[in-house]
Amino acid sequence: MAFQPIVDMRSKRVFAHEALVRGGDGSGAYGVLSMVDPANRYAFDQQCRVRAIELASELFPRSEIPHLSINFMPNAVYEPRACIRQTLETARRTAFPLDRIIFEFTEVEKLDTDHILNILRSYREIGFKTAIDDFGAGFSGLNLLARFQTDLVKLDMDLIRGIDTDPVKRVVVRHTLAMLADLGITVVCEGIETIGELQVLTDLGVHLIQGYYIARPTFEGLSPVSIAA
């Protein structure tokens, strides 16, 4: 696993670290994910959760524990409460608080809406937070939000890239932010690579920021954060 921080620009503190799968030598996620298939998807998803929590419990400061954001595969979860047992056992064993774990999924993959709603509702009842990743790039984001409001939404980075020079993107993002605020959903903007993008987003009222401009992922470690705005 590598960890990439999500920074709260109001406090200049790390709100969360996202756990990102890597090869054993630190190589990128593509080579690992390309080996995942229906036969090993469940085991892979379980191992990623366990490793993320174990590493976070070793690396995160105990004085002020940030959130841990874990990507999960909805199609690897056949029944939420049965499939969460190993995660709960790992959190108990490492004394990692459940309310500091965020489970995020991408809407790029076509999913059964009733199935994902069952997962999200079960996770909330257990005490986890939930998030939609790549919002705006996939199949069912708006329909899903009409039935269940996740705690967080991460806007698709294609909406963010070059927003400082693209007035159309600014209009789309501004209205999306207003909708999510009305729904009581916290927004994360990811993929920020320039000071111009960061300034536009903070002017629009975005507080939670993730991207190479702030910090790159660090393999089995925590990244130093650079905030120049």
C-alpha cells in the first residue's frame, strides 16, 4: 500500500490518507489490478482492507488519528455483514477506530444499485463512513444519491484538471458543489496539480483537497504535505 493525504485547507491538517494498492516493490496499481479476476476478487479485496488498516495503525499518529480511506470492490461483497468480519477483526486487533474508516467505491464500474445500497447502509450502521469516488464519470451517481447520501463525494479529476482556464468546468463544479451542500455531503476534490486549480477550488468553497500539488503517494509511509496557498 501507498498512502496519499487529503488535506483540509481550513486547518492545514491532514483529514485522511487514502490507501492505494501497489506491487510489492512499490510499482503502480495497474500491474496488480490487472491480475484481479472473479475467482480471486474477494480474497484480493479482503487482503487490501486488512493491509491498509494494519499499516495505518502503525503509521498514523495516535494523538490525532486521521481518517483512513479504503477503496473497495462492491462486486467482491456478496453479503455486507458476512464480508466485513475480517475488517472488523483487524480494526479490533489494531485498535483502529471504526469511525475513522472511510470506504469509497468508484461509480465508473457498472453496479447493481440495490446491491451497493445494501452495502452502504450496512457500513453506516456498523459505524464506517462511505464515499463515492470519481463522481461525475460513471453510471449511477445521481440516481444513487437520490436514494442514499454518502458521507463524502470525490469529484472526478477530469472535472478538476484545468478548471482555472475552463469556464464551463467552473460552472459544472459550482453547481455540483451547491447540490452536494444541499444534501449535506462533504466534497473532496482530487487530482489537483497546479496552484491555479487549487485557488479556483478554494474560491468555490472546497476545503478537502487531494493531488500531486499537495502531496504524492508514499509507498508504505506517509507523505510530507506542501501547502503553498
